[in-house]
Amino acid sequence: MRALCLSVLLVGCNGVDDEAVGPDEDAPASKSCEADDCVHEGNYTFDDGDFSRRLLVYMPEDVEGAPVLFAWHSLNGSPERLLSFMAVERAVDDGFVVVVPESRGLPASEWDVSATGPNNVDMALFDALLDSLLDVQQVDEDRIYATGFSGGGLFTSLLTIHRADRLAATAPFSGGAPGTSYQTPAAPIPVMLSWGGTLDSFGGFSFHSATQTFSDALVGDGHTVLMCDHGLGHWVPNDAASRTRAFFAEHADTGEVMDFDACERR
């Protein structure tokens, strides 16, 4: 078993007002979840005794049986900044619960994209948040999705590898995995890989190469992969929100994978 070793700096998105977006901090908790030791709607610090982490959570009117989208921000980013250019909260209109955690601020990538076992605190956080949603909100365990950009894209890729048994599909932006990091996931799931072409690099790390390697490995293991090269370098295209929303919504509704003109199905 080979561990993921990345020592690069992953770019964030600067110049955005962190207070400009996000759910109402005073939004009422779900009727079945009135404390901050479980996942409920709002901008608050989730604290179950093992983890203390700020969340932005959006919930549809009907939470029971709803699909869930986790979104992971980039280096030097925040949940608010991620929403400002990926607008993942709009998935609520498609009936999704949307969970956007704040990282611990690890200097190289924000999220732990190296440890693969029980010592990976961020994967354990994902498990704890999902367990809370399943236990308290009774969301649909067969329709759990993840996306993210840069450091968040790499963490989404890590979840694809190590939590495929809990995920229905993923969509990393500028993510991927170097050849030394890949392990066969527990189950084949659809993956939409979006990146900025050969110019998609930062801190000496090529997201282009990592994406190509990840795609080849996934296809070899029987995953359906959409390759979306937007050619903008290390950034997110203007249609990121609509494309990601359509990709997940189509899969959540039908179990199928939507094709896009800008993407190649492998």
C-alpha cells in the first residue's frame, strides 16, 4: 500500500469578502437536531467532542432521504470563498443537503492529503459529519457526493480513493493523484475531473499530470470518468457551478452520468 506524499503549496482564491456569502448564522436548527454536536443548517461550529470545526450547511425543505454534497475549499480559502466562485449552495434547489467545512489550515494543502489510515483527521471528520447526517437527519446513504478545488480537489480525490464505499460520485477541480498515491477504491464510482490543461500547476506541482494519472488509474479500475479540460490554468471555469450541479443532480435522480460538450467520457 502506497501513501500519498505531497509537499506542494496549493493556491487559494484571494480578494473575496468572507462575510459576503453563507447561510444565516441565526438560522433555526433542524427540528431533529438542536445542538451543535450534530449537523444542522447554519453557519456554526460543529463540536461532537472529537471534532470542533466550522461548517456552512444548507438544507432543503425535505431533508429525510435527501442527497448530500460535501465541498472542500482550497489553500488560503474558506467556505465562503469556495461558494463565491463555485456556488455549490445552489444544489439545495435540487434537493441536496450541502455541507462546506472549514479546514484546520494545514500549511501545504489545508486538508490532510497524505495520511491514508485512521490518523487522517480530515477523513475522520468526513465520516463523523456523514454519520451525523445519516443518524439524525436520515439522508440517503446511497447519494453522497463530494467536490472541491485545488487543495480541496486533492482531498476530494483522496476521498474518491479511500471512501468510494460511502460516495456515489465525485467531481474534483484541479485535483488528481500522482502515480505513487493511487490505490484501487473499494467500489467503482463516476468521477468528473476538471482541470486547466497543461498550465494547471502551482508551486511546482502539475495538476495536469496528477489529473491524467488519476484518470488512467480510475478507468483501469472500471470507473466512469468525464475529463473536462477548461484550459484556464489553475482556476475554476465560469460554468463550474452549473456543470457540477448538473452532474450530481442527474446522477442523484437517475443513477446516470450526464455528458457535457466540454468533457470527454472515458
